[in-house]
Amino acid sequence: MALEEEEPGDAGGPDAAPGPSDSEARAFGAAFRSFLEWVHSGVAGAGVGNEVTHLISGWLGVDGASRSVVSRELPPFEHVNLQTAVNAWSHAAGRTVAVHGIVLPSHWGPPMSLQQLISGEALPPLRLAAPALVDLPNGPSSTLACLKMGLLLVEDDAGRYVLLISGPSDHHQGLAVEIAGLPIEAAQAALGELDRLRSQLNVYRGHVLDVGLSNMGGVGLTFADLPATSRQAIVLPEAVLTRVERHTFGIAEHREQLLKAGQHLKRGLLLYGPPGTGKTHTTRYVVSRMAGYTRLLLTGRSLHVVGSVTELARELAPAVVVLEDVDLVAEDRSFGPGSSPVLFDLLDAMDGADADADLLFLLTTNRADLLEPALAARPGRVDVAVEIGLPDLEARRRLLALYSQGVPVRWSEDDVEDALQRTAGVTASFLKELVRRAVLESLHDASPLTSVTGDQLRRAVADLLDTSQQVTRNVLGVGGGTDGEPDEPGSAEGMGIARPSVAGPAGHVGGWVAYSPMRGRPGR
């Protein structure tokens, strides 16, 4: 049948969109040709499948390729530990390891399993290449190149086999190591050897670690570099500081003798008191003194993963788990359906640790009254509760001297006494800000800074105690009177400061004897 001949201009009409230019057509052709070369590259044209599958099949042989794949999932923060273990494992005597990278198409989303690579079915076009690496911290100031996806061809006394390491990616936040080519028991033994090396060479052991949340809501760890805090920088009554020291590194110093006497090492210490009195500063002092311990710092939303962190602390013991401002999330629900309040998760995690595990749980709170019912209902988790109260006259004197170190002061003892009397009932944070305000007053009078006089100190006190500065005093942890003059020197109530109160007899805080061990269950 004859085809009708088109009239010129009929193909699309006068309003049709213009076709591609010559350069655009050439670019499309080159891209399509490159795609076809990718699809048919390597051995694909010879009918033996993907080149990665071909490599694995040739290495394992028929028998090895027919064996089960054994895999192990790990939390993402273990990526650097897995690489550390693999590096040591690969250099074992009698073992040879060849590492290959795998190039996936950019659009490929789901993780690639070793089972898929062995079968070669439903695979996108793959290529072998140099392994892709990600640089991860393995210490406060060092990093380690870790495999993002690595295929390891291994030969040792067990025979020939293959490992696949799949690290977190944009499409998948998991971490897995898989083994193929060995009998199941032998594969489990190889994974067990890697686990032992991960534990033995764990890069987190003995360091200070900030605990955060990963992209998927799990544990994220960051090496922290806390400045050393000396005992002289902790302005507390001697009896209070001694109590804190005895229950933290005091137990650590007598670890062996306590165990021989049948006494447990696991302990819980609660620091409570108004905001701004130095709970965090005291915690930093304890953490800096406990060198050799793995110290895990949790605050805010990271408290939701306290269960996982406690498990990690047991693995890295001796360890300290610091939980700051527990009251802020005590009643929050932890992640997952039907989950319990975070405080209950914390208490369960503390109870799950072995009595002879050298673990210190250090909690801070501004609201002891919120925690007291739960702690009293589950005794034995917190052994000692210590109040970090408002500084008295002598403490304020020491704090003023501490915060003015390095400041060219030119104020008299009378100037200092006047400032101390007018600041009865304030917090340590208030006094720190007072020194800064005095320096600013001096700079306002004359710059550069030459000295800070008594008059400038008095002006700073007056500014902070001014009625218009009520909100400032609140955020510094000081509630407020209106005239800036305390009704009674040294009295928090004289400044209108609301101190946390819990019903209980004099000398007690709720059910806790002040500065004394909490009553616990036998053996706890």
C-alpha cells in the first residue's frame, strides 16, 4: 500500500516546538553511547554476567558460591572500629587479602547484598574500581580511612572466601559485614574474630565522648576535648566536694580492694540544686580527673538513647555515664511504640549493669522533686545525692577572686565586701557575669583596658540588681527581689530566689538524707 506523501510543513504545523540543535543531538548521542558501553562493558558481552559477579564466582568456585552468606549488622558508630579490626585482621600471619571497590549507578538506592553479587541476578550495571573511602575520627585529633563499600577476597587456613563491608550511605544508614564461601560455623568464627578485635582495639575506650543522635535516631559519638578543671576551680564547701570525690574517683582508686571485700563498684551520684550553682562545672572536674575511664556525656535529646549508651559503657568499662539536666526529659517518651519514660529507661539501664562493673552514673538536675518519686520507687540505682547549693559569703568571695584572675583589678577590700553583701543569694553564674560587667564598665570609661576600679564594680552590681534586669537575673539562675537588697545576708529567700523544695523532714531532701548514701537493696 502506497504511503501518502506529506506536504512540506505538515510535520507538527507552524506552532510545533523546534527540534534539538545539532550540538544537543551530538551530546545525547555521546551520552547514550556511553550508557551502552557501560551495560556491555567487561565480560558482559561474553555472556558470563556482571564483572563483579564474575570475579566472586571465579574466586569462590562452584562449592564456595553455593554456601550460605552469613551477615552481621552493626550500629553506624562502629564503622571506624570495624575498619580498625579489619586492618589488624588482614595482616594476620598466613592470610592474604585483596580489596576491591564496587561502583554503583548514581541512581541506585537500596544497599547491595553479597547474596545479590554472588547470584548476579537483578543487578544494575556494576564495575570494579579502587575502593571508596570515608575519613572518620579515630581519636580527638586523628582520622582513619574506612571502606564505604569494599569487597575483600580472602585466603587463609579456612580456604578462599569473600567479605563485603557496606557502610552508611545517602540511601542507607546501616553498617554490615557479610561473609560468603565458608561453612556457616567457620563464617561465624571469622565474624567472632572481628568482633573480638573491635572490642580489643576500640578507638573510643578511655576517651571523653559527646553522645548525640545519628540521622536515623540511633547513637552518634563525637570525641570531646574538655579542658582540664583543677580542684581549686571548684568552689564548694569542703565537705560537699569531698563527698563527690569519695563516691567517684575515690571508689576507682580502691577498686581491687573493694572487689576483694565483696563490695560492688557500680554507683550512682545525683547532683541537685538551683540553676547556675556549678553542677556542670563540678561534673567537668570529675570527668577530667577520671583519666583512663571512657566518659560518655549525654544531655538533651541524647538522653533518649541511654539504654544503648549504657550497653556501650559496659563494653568499654571502666566508664562514666554523665546525664545532665535529667529533669528536662525525665517524663519524655523514648523512641519506639509503647515506649516508657526516659527516666524509667535510665533506671532500667542502671539496674542492668553487673554489680562488679566499674560504672559511674553521674546525674544532674535542677528539679530533684521531679525525680525523687521514681528514684525512691526503685532504690539502689542512685547511692548518693549531693546538693550543690547557692554560694555563701565565703564561697562568693572565692568565686569573685576566681573569676577576676587575669583582670587588672584596682578595688579595695571594702569594695569587695560591699559587692559580696549586696549579692547575697546569687549563683556562681551571676558572679561570673558580674566580673564581666565590671570589665565592660571599665572599657566604657576608657579603652584599652588598664584597670577595673571599685566604682566600676559597684556600677556593675547596681546594673545587675536593677529592677529592669529581672529577666537577666532569672537566666543567670537568680530569682528576684525587686529592690536588689536581700532581706537577710546570705539568704536565697531574701532575694526572692525560689529553691527546689521536696517534702521531707529537716535535713532531708524528699526521701534522701542530705549528703548521705541512699538506702538501697542488699547487694546493690
